[in-house]
Amino acid sequence: MTLFKEIEYRQRIDLARERMSEAAIEVLVVSDPANMNYLTGYDGWSFYTPQCLVLAIDEATPLWIGRGMDAAGARHTTFLPEERVIGYPDRYVHSPHCHPLNFVGDVIRERGWGARSIGVEMDAYYFTARSFAELQNSLPDARFVTADLLVNWIRLIKSEAEIELMRQAGQIANRVMTTAIERLEPGVRECDVVADVYRAQMSGTPEYGGDYPAIVPMMPTGEKTSAPHLTWTDEPYRSEQMVNLELAACRHRYHCPIARTAYLGKRPPAPLVELAEHTVEGLNLTLAAIRPGLRAEEVELVWRNHIAKAGLEKESRIGYSMGLNYPPDWGEHTVSLRPGDKTILQPNMTFHMILGMWMDTYGFECSESFRVTDKGCETFADVPRKLFVKG
């Protein structure tokens, strides 16, 4: 059973075919699992072996091609009819002698598409260099075209049904972050707090069960808070120690990331307190400035002008579009809130604005996931924006 009505998937496919026409692509090979989900509803942890959708510009329904044992999953989760679900034999899996993209190439050629222009997602995580080489070898008469982010850009503006799932993820995110902060205590092992975070992510709320987020909990401590993207250890937390919490909730693959920082002790260092105050104030000001018609770079400029008054600068982007995704990233890889990005904000675009300030020996993070509304923005979670002090 699909998550959305078939008509919504059909509308997405029609948009993809329009973009294919604009890019002179006659056959699109979609290997990004989020894009496969977006176009058909397919949802399974099968992306560790090659799989794809094949969409011909003159056909209304794509083909799902994947490992034979996963074909049943495609029948369970997509709207595709039986004849559009094609499984390849297991002899293609992890073999030095043949490759699943040889099978895909055979299917494309047998359908008379072997001499067409074929778009491939060259920068997709699960479309390997060998995958492309094998597809080229199997289709020597084809003209290959880069189709990076073709479907990703269609995903940028969410439907009302998608927004509702992200609101539900926001309710789960409240519980996830609250659980993490409540469990932080000197003497408790980092891994044990992470275990409780995982439980909160999966159990969700009484109304909405959770899904696995595309990124694991990132919870560095002490001086390691000066670096992003660190996870956890089995060391116990100590008094007078800060902890960055970059977490997320997920509902049917739709995400709500959220970040906060906590301090275990009664008196956090003055530089950390000042950094937190400047950062939170900047987050509030930047969120308040958001409205349709604003360019992505103009959003970042609000933050940049604010933080410069404190003599600070953040070199990295302050946010990015996000929503539906699979590991290793919940971002959509399209819009970034940074100088030079002239994308115009429109209602129902969704972003994660993360103001991570990583100094030499400490750091502070505060973030919100939000959607652009007709007049401003709506945040999905509702956790106080502050430095949490646990004395």
C-alpha cells in the first residue's frame, strides 16, 4: 500500500517527464532511493545493492528494477502493476563476472530504448563508478546525459500531505530532544544516552510511530564540540562538560532535524554563554525574516549581518533544503542558505537552518526545521532555543 494517493505519484512522474524533455533525456535511470520513493512509493533497506527506476519519456509508468528478492517489497510499497516490477537473479549480486546494471541495460535494450539519450544520476550515493561503466558497456549505442538532481529539484516544494508528515516528525523530534537532555548526567555513559535517543526516535509519540533517521545521533562532548559530525563513545559524561546534540526524528522517511547544546554544571563558561546568546538571537532574527520571494542568499545575509556585530563569522552555509531521504543524509542537495544561492523561496519549501558555531576548543549548536509559508515560516518542532544548563 502506498503512502500517498496514486494521483500524487502520477503528478510527480509527469513533472519528471517535463524536466526530462527540457534536458533532452529520453530515458531516465533513477538510482537515488529517495527519488525512487518519491516517484513510486518504494521503501526498503535494499539500496546496498544496485536498484533503480527506469522512466521512458513516452511512457506514463516507470519500471522498478532491483534484486529479485526485493521485488515483493516493490509490490507491497508502490502503485506499480506487476508487469512493471522486474527483479534480477541473485547471480548478479556482488559478482566479479556480471553486474546488476548489465541486467538493467539488457532491459532497456530489449524495450527498444538502447539508442536513446539516457539520463543517469552521476552524483547519487548508491550509483557507483562501476555501475555507470557497466551500463555504458551494455548500451554502446546510447548517448548518456547527466541527470543529477533532476528529481531532487521537483521534491523541493512539498505537497500538503508531505508537510503533514513533517509536522508529525516535528512532534517526535520534541520527544527525542527532550529525552536526550533529560538523560544527560555526569556518570552516565554516552552510549546509554544514545540508546534512549534511539528508543525515542523509533517509538515516537502515542499518535505517530517513528522511522530511522538518515543520520545517526551526533553528540560530541567537551572540546570535541568544536567539531561537527562526531557521534558518541562509551565514556561517561563528566561535570563541567558541554554536549552538542544534533538529532532528528523521521516519519515515513520525512525528517525533522533539530540541534541544541547542553552544559553539565552550574556555571557554564562565559564565552559559551555569550556565543549561545548571539547564536540564538541570530536564529530568531533569521527565522523572523523568512518570507516567500526572498532569495536563499538573502536569508543567510540576515544571519551574517547579525553575527558580524559580535565580531564572529560562520564560513559554512547556515541551512539547506531537506525532507524525504535515506542514509547517509536527510538533505535534498538542492538549495543552500549561503552567499550566491539565488533560489527564490516559495511556500512549502522545507529547510533545516542549523547555526553551528565551532570555535577552537568549544562549540554551540541551535537549529530549527521549518517550512516557508505564505507570509513567513512555520517551525516543525517546539523545543526552547537556548543553552540548556543542568547543574
